[in-house]
Amino acid sequence: MTVQPKIVPAGEGPNWAVFDQKVRGKLLARDTGGRVGVGEVTVLPGDGPPPHIHDREDELFYILDGELEACSNGVWTTVSAGGTIFLPRGLPHTFRNATDRPCRFLVVITPGGFEGFFADMSALAAAGQVSPEKAVAVGSEYGVEFLAG
């Protein structure tokens, strides 16, 4: 498969709602030959995903606006706009917005393909069918293990 250049204008790309976070797909696996996926994520005050482990992907967050608290291996760190967080596969992690304003960041996920998780979770949310059991089931399809947290 030959990969072609891809330009995604501001405000374009599929939208997903995952654990009360908004994710806009910017580059999908199909755009990059499976090499990488990129999304723009907005986390509202008080929100963040449950602690989890990715078996297949590394994640890199570049904070655009606000602050994000990230936890890896039990250590919490606050990162502000302009900062970067790298979360390698296989390590437990989570993040949260502990401020009173939204946080926006780019997430770069390698390899690509994890956007399927975002799409599947968003479809459950749209149907009013999100439950811990369904989140665990969808996560397992994408190599994600949710931890007690």
C-alpha cells in the first residue's frame, strides 16, 4: 500500500465521545498505512479515563491548552500547554483534568488503528449502552486492560 500525503483542515475529522472526552480523528490508520493515528482530545474539568494498560500501542500527548495530570506506574505529574507526555505500551496509566477549564491535547498513537476503539465506545455512548462490562469487552478487542482504580 502506497501512503499518500494527507491534509486535514482545522475542525475536520470524525468526532467520537469516549469516557466523556471528545476525540476528533485527524489521521487514521487508513491514512498512514497503519503507522500512526492522531487525534485532538478535549478533556472537561474532572474527567479522565479509568486506569488502563495498552498491549499494542504507545501514546504521546502534546498539550495544546490547559493542564493535564498524567499517572504512570502510580506517579502523578502535571503537564501544562506546550508540554509532552509519552506513555509506552505495557505500563499502567491514566490521566485527568483536575482544573476548572477544559484541557485540549494532540494524541499520537503508534501503531495506528486505535481509532476503532474510539469509534466503538462512541457508538455505545450514542446508544446509551456504556457500562463497565461493555467498556472492558471493547477494550479487550483493542488490547486494552482496564484496572481497578
